[in-house]
Amino acid sequence: MIATLSAGEGQPVLESLRQEFPFLADAITDYALGDVWARPGLDHRTRQIATVATFAALGNRPYFKIHAGYALNLGVTQDELKKVIYLTTVYAGFPRAIDAAQALRELFEERELEGH
């Protein structure tokens, strides 16, 4: 699942976690990526849009950026991600949406520099 989401690039946060907290990394891999992400009913693209919206609403900027990158890897457009942020204003407020917008702008710039 990580290879699918990260376009084969791996997940550095998870691998770093695995060094000192292998049980936590295994739980993430087994539950979140195994039990939840592998369930039928929603395609990966739709699941990723929901995940991006959740992290934007929670104000979790680092994980928002990671999952917004995964969303782009799965074919979600920049414009669609911007619309998700706009929806965040209604349910989580403007400060959370502004934080997500800034993180998204950083992600777009980083990916442009990398040639994505």
C-alpha cells in the first residue's frame, strides 16, 4: 500500500519510526494500511481525498502534506486539493484552512523543483 500511495518512493516517517518503535510501525502498517485502506468500497483516490480533508481539519500540517502528496500521486489534481481546503473553512475554520493552504503551496513548490 505504501508503494502505491508514495509512487514507489517509500515512507520516510514510517521507516524512521520503525527504527525505535517497530511495534508502532507494524500497527500502522497492519491496521491503517492493511485493514482500513485495503477494504473494498472506496478507491484509493477517494480515500486519499478524505484523508487530506481530515488532516486539514485537524490542523496536522506535516501529515496533511504527506497525504496531499499521495493524493497527487493517485491522480487528484492541484485544483481539487484547493477545493478541499476551501471546504475546510466551513467545518474547521479559516485558521486551519490557511495552514493547509500554506502547506499545499509548499508541497506544490517542492514537487515543481523535483520535476513532478
